[in-house]
Amino acid sequence: MKNTLLKLRTVLTIFMMVVSVLVCGQDKKLPNVVILATGGTIAGAGASSTGSAYTSGQVKIEAMIDAVPNIRSLANLRGEQLANVGSQDMSVKVWLDLAKRINELLATKDVDGIVITHGTDTQEETAYFLNLVVKSDKPVVLTGSMRPSTALSADGPLNMYNAVAIAASPKAKGYGVMVLMNDDIHSAHDVKKMITTPVHTFESPLEGLLGTCIFGEVEFFHKPFGKHTVDSEFSVDGVKELPRVDIVYTCADVSGDLIDIMVKAGAKGIVVAGVGDGNMNAGTLEAVKRATKAGVPVVRASRVPVGAVLIKGEINDEEYGTVSSADLNPQKARILLMLSLLKKDRSREDLQNLYIEY
Ligand code: GLU
């Protein structure tokens, strides 16, 4: 009799667990991760599995999740389609939508982490933007792929599996916004697209990898550099657009006219992708001086892919009114300037300190 009762109780417990999973659609023991999809090659499709031609942003998020074996054993997953574009078409509007949605989701007890699927062309920009405006220490992980979903040895499914494993891991709290590609975990601050098409495109050449995730096993090596997320002073609350900031690419004998044209066209800030240590020729320097005198801040970054721009180098920043981007590349220096300009009347020194801190 006692045995029959015990068996009955076990059967009832299992029945209740199955019912609760079916009713709530969730396993209470698993973390809850939301995947925000924006498109990119990871959602791309081509006519041939061995051809290089394809179109980004073709596959919807639910189909992408279903294509990854065992991914639902890592977390309770839910997908939201925020955009479906190649990341060359990423926009400030999508950045703001993403940031606001992430802040909303992470403020609830029901969401433990976020994954964002995104094209790789501008992934480092979206990651750095979010690193400055997400107000949570829960993990936010961007991922993508270099090969479309229809390609032989597509890299998207394993990247997505690993990104979900990181977002679901309690170990990943406090690392700011991360990028997962090809088993490597990068900090949003450091990651750079370094090579046009191979799967090992992302590197963190100056500061090194944050960690690795191999078939879902997460390991961290060091904390990220710079202020981010909960320690960042930047916020998108009530923000509908960002000030226009342009980037000018320099080379031998480049004309300073480009800078005058940007100011005339309404740029509120300019980033110069300078040569070497953020250097530029005499004509460009004169145009930069005109811009800063007119109240348009100019940040000196470098067209060289790796290395910091020195504050005291060949250019006297005080004389030209310029600011060094420190170790941010031109595209990330632009994002910091856009967010900084949301507050009026920042001094040159104030701006320089932001580049040192963030
Ligand atoms: N143009 C594509 C994108 O950025 C290519 C790169 C990719 O997704 O891997 O969306």
C-alpha cells in the first residue's frame, strides 16, 4: 500500500511538472533568454551552398532558433524580430529601439540575459553603443555569422548556441555587452572586424579576448576595459535621435575641404580617421581649426586598425581644439561623440576625459 502511494505521488509530481512546462511554456529551472533579431548574414540565404552570393536578413528568428540542435536545453528562449537587414543598413533608430527594449526586458525578473543576432559589418558599433546605454549588469551578447544559413559549414548555428550559453550563464554578469563569434568572447569596447570574409573576422587585438565559449562551456579571462552599462553616465531615456557626427578618412594629400563641407552640411561633431597616430596634413589641420572655432568638436582617431592615439603626440590638441580618441577606432569614437553631444556645452577637456574613461 505504502509503495503504491509512493508510486502514485511520483507519477503525480511528474504529471504536474509536464503540465507546468506545457502551460507556462517554460522550465522553471532554466534561465530565461530573449533573442532580439536584427538580420545579417546569420539570417541570410543564398541559392547555392558553395557559392558566395547571398542576401542578408531572409530567415526569421523562430526558424533560426529551430535550426540549432539542443539550444532549448540551455534556456527558455523567446525571439523578437526588431529588424531584418544587412548591418550595412543598421541605423540610429534601430540602435535606440534595441537599447530601449533591452532595458525594458532586463528590468524584469523574468529575463536573465539577451542575445542579439546582427550582421558583422557594423556589429562592433551596435555592441559599443549598447555597452554605453544598457542599464543592467545581466549579460547582453551579440552574435552573427560570416556564412549564410544555406552555406556549407554555416557558422551561425554554433555561434547562436554559444551566445545563448553565455547569456544564460550566471558567470557572465557584469562583463558589459559582449560579442561572441567563432568560440571567442570579445568586449564591445575592444572588438574589431579585421578581415573581410573569413569566419575568424573578429579580434580584440590590443586588449585581448574576454574569454571563450566552446560548445556552451563559458570561460572568462579578464574584466572588460572602461566604464560601461550600469556605470555609464549615458542614457537613451527620452532620446529620439542622435546628433549628426561625420567621419573623414585621410590619406596623403587629402583636401581639408571635406571638413568644411561636413560643417556646412550640419555635422555637430567630426571624427578624423587620421594617418598613423591620428595625424593629418596641414590643410586638414587648418580646416579642423576652423571647425572647432565654430563650435564643432573634432576627435582624432586613426585609420590604422590597431593602437591608441596619443594625447600628447605630433599634434598639439590644445592649439587645434581637438580631442584624442584614445583607443577607440573612428566608428566607435563617433558613437561616443554622438552620445556625449546629447549634453550641451561640454568643454574640450571634458570630452577628452570621456575618451579616457569609456
Ligand atoms: N553585410 C552583411 C552584414 O553585415 C555581411 C556580414 C555578416 O553579416 O556577416 O549584415
